[in-house]
Amino acid sequence: MKKIFIIALILGSLHSFAQTDSIKVEQFCQVIAKPRLLSNKVTIDIDFGDEKNFWSDTRLRTWEGKIKQFNTIIDAMNFMGREGWSFINAYPVRYGDSEIFHFAFRKLFYRRDIP
């Protein structure tokens, strides 16, 4: 009887671990495109919701450690698509004479992969 109870306990704990391991959670990010002063190019910022600190460098980097630069808004959107992010919505925000474009993205992650 003890063996059956121990086996049931082990199988039950494995089953409950597998359920929590496979839960997916939506995460969101925002790509912000700001026009550069006296230029036709834009500056691209990607906001993943991390805390910003003046002393830390939060710029996006490639696998080689180089700072990732985008040529156009479409280049940034293609990058996000390659990384598995899905486009949700885009909207402009007007500041004075310029417009800043915001692009919202979402992606599903396993709960265990989110820090």
C-alpha cells in the first residue's frame, strides 16, 4: 500500500510540474521612431518595459556585442518579425512640428523564461 501511495505522489508531482512549465504568458513591447534633427532618417528605440537607468546602457545589441542600428522603420519592424514578435497597432504622437510613431508588438513566452 505504501508503494502505491509513493508512486501516486511522485506521478502527481510530476504532472503538476509539467502544467506550470507549459503556461504561456503574453509580453508586449513598443518600437518608437523619432525623426532626427535636420535629416530624413529616424532614431529607433525599442521599449521592452525594463527600468531605465541613466548609468546603464540599454541599447539593443547584436550577438557579436555591436550596437544594433536600423536603417528605416521597416528595417526595425522586419527585425521584430524575425525575432517572433507580432505587430498589434501603430499610432503617431505629435510633438510640435514632428510626429513620433509608436508600434506595438506582442509575443508569447513560457512563464519560466521570463525573468
